[in-house]
Amino acid sequence: MNDPHEQGRVSRDHYYRKTEFRGRLFAILDWKVDDRGLTIMPHISRAVRRGDILELITTDEAGKKAGDGVDRIATIGFAEVAEAGLLLSGDVISIAKAEIGHVVGFDETHMPNHLNVIVEVASRKTGRDSDFDLDDVVTIAGIDSEEHGNQLGF
């Protein structure tokens, strides 16, 4: 069977509405490199279950999309998902109520241990640089397609 994501036939517009969901930061990281070698997978969405682990990774490489490589990264930390939800390219990520950036895509290098979530930011900072605290709330919010359309370009 052909995968419509791999064929480039799925866009953010196919997702009509979804809930916001949360997690908690349980490990703060302090690693920044210019040669990470991540590859954004072709799927623009990932369903997550309560208890799943996400590694939040920032990049200041603008305009990345499915299939692209990402080298310039900074690691924020690990978050545990508090409730089932759908991660979608373009979703806004906030930590401790401060918006940090939007989801560019995903990398499954470390699955099934955890999912890498790549977040585009204006200036990449590690979790330590950002002064995040353990147990800070991580919020993943979508954009209502009717109200905003394809606002973030996905």
C-alpha cells in the first residue's frame, strides 16, 4: 500500500480540528551542535499516548520540511505526555506558558524509546540556556483551520 505522507499528498489542511494537550518537562538538557544529522520524517502528524516520551529539539534552520536534514540543533529536554493527543507540523509549543516555537517535524532515530520533536525557533537555546525548571508544563496547541487557515505555511 502506498503511504500518502510519503507521496506528499497529506497537508495540514487535512486536519480539521484537534485538541490542545500537555505534558511535563522531566529532564532538562544542555547540548547544542551544528552537525546533528537529523532527518525529518515524511509524516506530518504523530499520535501520542499518555506516558509517551518526547525529546524537544530546537533548530534555527528556517523553512525545513518533510525529508529535509537538520543539523543546527539545541536540546531542550524530555517531556512526558499527560494525555493522548495529536502532534502536527505547525503546532505551537509552549513551556511554562512561554511560546518557544512551532513543530517542524519528527525524527524517529531513538524510537521506541522516545520521539524527537523538532521545533523551529528564532534563536536556538538549550533547556539550560532557557532556564526551564523540572516539571514545567509543556503545551502543544494547534491552529484552528477554519479560523487561521494555513497560517504557518504547512
